Amino acid sequence: MKMYKYRKPDTWLDKIDLNMMPYLDAPEWENRYPTISALLMSNANKRELQRISAGLTAALSRLAEALRTNNNGAMPFNLFNMTDKLTPYILADNSDHVSYISRLDFVKNTDGCYKLVEINSDTPCALPETFYANKVAEAYFAKEYGLHLQPRSDGEELAEPFLKLLEQPKYADKDVVRIAFAADKGYSEDWANAKFLFERVQEVLRERILSKQPFVCRLVGLDELIVHDDGVYIPNEIFHKEDRIDILYRLHPLELLMDDESEDGYPVGLKLMELVNFGAVDLVNPVKSIVLQNKALLALAWYLYQHRLFWTPQEEELLAAHLTPTYLDSKPLAGQRYIKKPIFGREGAGIAIVEPDGATSYEAEECDDCDLIYQQFVPSADVQQETDNGEATGKYTYSCFVINGKASETFVRLQPGEITGVEAYFVPVLDEI
């Protein structure tokens, strides 16, 4: 029988609802996922991170759209051949935003400057941490220590993409619009993220539009989605039929979806994307979000910056300050410390740190990707936070959500090593007034 190690009593973690964040703890973990102490973020630091995040999202989205519409002139490589199955669906995707809900990840260098290291624009997670648990910590620390804090968002803005989609003329005369939120029920983190979004969006829509536009929201497992030639459906157990859905939020990476097939070999993933392009269903996030997710886009952005191509003077200034130099070849980083990453690697999988002499000092487990990018290593200060079993020392990764192009809330992790992966701690963020 597995036994939990020591768990410190009477902390803010006791206030977390495990129905909201079931992945708070596990028997094999030395400490619980969140730290017991918190990070106090100044208003100036938060506003700076939000400004940078919104600016980079706009700039990189503009590049992604230029690639998609072939309005890009001569580019050094074809980004789409990395996911060639998706190319026709990306090219046909006319969604208003490249990504509706994104999370940008940064390292703050030793000079105090935020450096972008990757974008999660396809299936960004950490919604319960960012919009729920941080609020729990805010209430606890304000009460226990008499702190005067700036109230954080509870995630109401997460409904904005859905509200915008519902404004489309095709939904004006519908008796009811059906919205499905789909994730893998067997993976608690994904399911909790989809559940949080489902509940938050449903609450906001009820407050804002129910009298004007009837709708139904459903939370379903990925295996409950039924893809037919004319649309995407989910089971209706009450009336023993299938309900066609209009808007689908799917917490399932596109690089996996494109290879999904039914037991009889029917390409359900590609068929779903075809239905999206035909307007039979709206997808959150859209197919073209994979372009922003692809870390090779950062290499292309840096190449264009170096050669003074494409970018406006304002974008050049932003990229020079906050984009980590990234390449498709390791040669420009010879003699420096750099990180090797797969273009679609997640949670630190497949990452390696290469030292100036060429030796590898850290290497994570492999992932299925073969295409790699090479990114300058960003040194950052060591930080400490309290955990159940003592003080943890490591590095912060700062994240900021961007929703429909607008910067939203922050999310911070502490990594005991130098690469943020599954063993990173969630650090609650308290906002100074």
C-alpha cells in the first residue's frame, strides 16, 4: 500500500476543492503540487508581463496568418511540412483568431527581463490553477496575514471566445445552440481543465445571453464524440438519440487528432477538421492554432528579425527584448549553452541542455517528435518556496493567458531543476495593489 509522506496541516492547500483540482496530491509524490508559500507579484511586473504577452501574441499571430495566406514573400523554410496532414485544414481556416485561448511561457533572465520560451496555443492547461486556486490563495493570505491584494480574475473572460462565436449569423435563428467540452476522462488534469472551462463558460452564458440565444453546454469524454459525414454528435441518453453539436472545445492536441482513426480505420480526426472548414462545427481552439504552437515559428520569427524582414519597427523592438533566440540548426549557438526541444514537445518531454563544449548535461525522456528547435539557454535567478517537506529551490516559469488577443491572468511554476516539466510546483500568485 502506497503511503503519503508528511503533509503540513493548516495551510491554504486545505481550502482547495479536490473536485476542482483533483491532481493536488498523489501517494508517490514527496510534496503536494502547490507550494505552501506564495509569490507576491507587483502591479508593475504583472502589467509588464501582460503587455509583452499581448504584443507577442499579436506579432506572432500576424506571422502565422501571413504564412497561411501565402502573403509572406520568401521564407527560409516551410512550416507546414512539419504537419503536412493538417496543411489543407490550416490553409482553409478563417477563424477570427489564430488561437482563442493561449498561454505564453516565459523565463525572467538575471537582468529581470521576461524572455518567451514557448506558446501553448492549441491545448493550454492550468485553468483551475490560474483562475480558481490563485483566488483561493488570495482569500486565505488576505485573511491570515491582513494583506491588501488586488483581486484576480475568476476566469469570466474565458467565455469571450464562445460569446463571439455565438454572434455569428448562422446561430441567430437556431432553436438551441449546442456546445460540447471534450477531454480524456481518464486523465484527471485534462478532465479538470475541461470541466472548469465548461462550468465557467456555462455560468457566464447563462448570465449574459440565455434570454436572447438558447444554448446547451455538455461536458463529454473524447470517446463520446461521434463524427458523421454531416457533423459532430454526442449521445443523448434521455431521448436515446444523437445531438449534433455546433461548437466544440477539445482538449486533445491537433498533432494527435490528425492521426485519430476509428476501429474500422475511418479517419475521424481529419473528418472532424473537414467539418470545421465546411462550417458544420466551430472548433476551440481552431486548427490554425497549431501554427502558433509549433516552436519552429519562434525560429522563423527570430530569423526574420535578424534579417530585418517582415516586422514593423515596434515589433522588432518587442522581439529583440523578449523573444529568446531560436534556430532550426544548432550551429549559431556553438560555444554557448542552449536547449534542444522538439517542436511539439509538452511538459518538458524530449528536451536536452547542451553545454558550451557540446556535452549534454540534461536530457529528458524522448517524445515522438523528430523535428527540433535549438534555443539559447536563459539563465535565471534561484528562488525558494515552502513545500510540505521543507524549502524547494529552483527556477520560476512565468505564464500569461491571452484570450481573444487580450492578456489575462498569470500562472507561475517553480522547477527544482532547470527545465520545467511534470515535477514542477504550482506557486500561487498574489497581486499587489
